[in-house]
Amino acid sequence: MTAKSILDEVIVTPVALMPALPCGYGPAISTARTIHTPAGRKLQLNAPFFAKGLSASQMSTNWPVVCGILRAKGLPIYATVQELQAVPGAQVPARIAQRFLGQPLIHDEVTLSDAFELVNCNRNGSGWSWPYEISSGRDLKTLVTTLRAATGGEVPIGMTLPLNAKAADVRMCLDSSVDYFTLMHCAESLASTSEVVASQAALGIVSARKLCAQYGRTKIPLLLDAPITNIEHVLKLLALGASAINVATIIRDAMPTAEPRRYESMLTENLLGNLPSGQKVVRELPQVERSLTELIQRLSDVMRFSGLLDISELDCTCLQSMSTVVAEQLGVAVLANRLN
């Protein structure tokens, strides 16, 4: 018997007496999300997705193409200044910079970013701790204030915490006035099945949302960094409180397993002679673009199905479950005509 995620026990609620319209028709749907600074500067995501965990070294000649697709879709990428230097300007997406434990603060990484994030773990997702500058909540507030001063208040400042973050840690970050959180699925759990990961993500998001509401930051953006590939799970996690979700795994899955043969002209072959052996210039990744387009379209269709025009209206009231246990765990309604 195939294992199920807790998200498989939840359905999206259709709007009552909704006119029957073909997908893609009807009023315009807004899927944009924004992350604001206290000064009013914002990072806008045209859809509630971002790419984290991709790198220029891993993607080689595919890197500029992936960046261009993200730019066209209005989705940000986690990357360093150096990684984007070789990408043509018209293909550079919004950049979220991050600083892992033990790393120095690099001026250009902070000031040239569209958002900056303090990651409280090592690069491999282990060793969770506070940065070496932090020994109390006051120190964290001072660090966030210093980062704001370095950017002139123009760059949103975020904090990465594990999905199962403690209430005290969430409170300390909120007291430091961070602009957003990224909740990260811990590395030691990555061997779990996709169903288990989706369940952990759902429970983690719901718990974090409750904590933020308890401390007076109901609307703070919560980014979810977890390897979710099931599109229906992605949409339900957005309804449960995730402001945006990492789509790096979806992008990797859509990458070609081997680059197709290209019959370049002799002139072009000569010009490409400085490329490493076996590499060709890649100009398109149609499956990657198609996967992201389908994901964004599916989100719009679900919103229309639920009678929503703006993604800010997408919340747990749009979900129901036949299981009273699941409904209680996720804070959704029990399906009215559930079977006993």
C-alpha cells in the first residue's frame, strides 16, 4: 500500500455556485507576493516560488538559461554575486543572498542583493546554531539593525530556521524585526520519502504560522525550503501559510539527462573551442520553462476554482479534510458531508 502524505487527506474547497468557465478565462488572477522592509522597499515575486540550491558550478552551461527563465517568470534565485557575473544582464533574476554559519559578512553580498538572509546552519543543512555574533536576543537585533544600515534600509533581511524551530527562537527573530523567515527542511531528514517530507512541511508551516500570529506578526512572509515536487502538495502548502516555496527540485527534475546533439557550424565550433570537452552552448530548456509555466497556471486555476482573485486570499479556509484528526492538526474545516 502506497504511503500517503497528510496533504493527501486535504482537498481544495470550490466556490459555491461558481460559473463554469474554461481554465484560463475569467477575471485576472494575481499570484504576486512581496517581502517588505520597514522603509517600504519590497522584493516582488510574480508567483510564490523561488529557486534555492542551484549553482553555477553544478549547472554549467545550463546556468544562464535557468537564470533567464527565472527572470522571465519574475522568480528570485539564491546565488552569489560571482555566480551571476557571467550571466547576461537581461537574464539576471532577483537575487537573494545568504550567509551561512561561520562565514564572514561580505559587503557586496549584502548591499548588492535584493534580499539578504542569515542562515543558522552549515552549507549542508546541519549544525544549527546562532551566528558567532549572537549570544542574546539583543545581539540579534543589533546585527539586523547593522545590516539594515549597511543597505540603507533598502534590502529585506531574513532568517533561516529549521521547520521544527523552537518557539523561543522564533520569538527572538521576530523581536529582532526580521522581514521574513525561511523554514528549511533539515538535512538529516532528506532521506525521508516525499510523502513524509510533505507532511513535515505542512505541520511545520502551520506551527510557525501559529507562533508568528501569537507574537503579533501574522502577515510575516514564510518561505519554505523543502524538496516538494507534487504540484498539488505545493498548492496546499501555500494555502496552509507558506508565502513562497522552493522549486529547485522541480527545476532539476525537468533538466535534460543529457544535452542533445547540436550541429553547430564550423565557425561556431571554432568559437566554442574554449569550452570544456563535451559542453555545448545551451540556449533553451523547454521542459524547465514548461514545468514552471504549468505550476503557475495550476495555481491560477486552483484560485479561480476557489473563487479567489488574489493570492493573499488563499489560506486554510480554502481547504477541507474528511479526517477530523487531520483537520485539527492543520487548522482546516471538516468536510461537511464526510463519511462516517
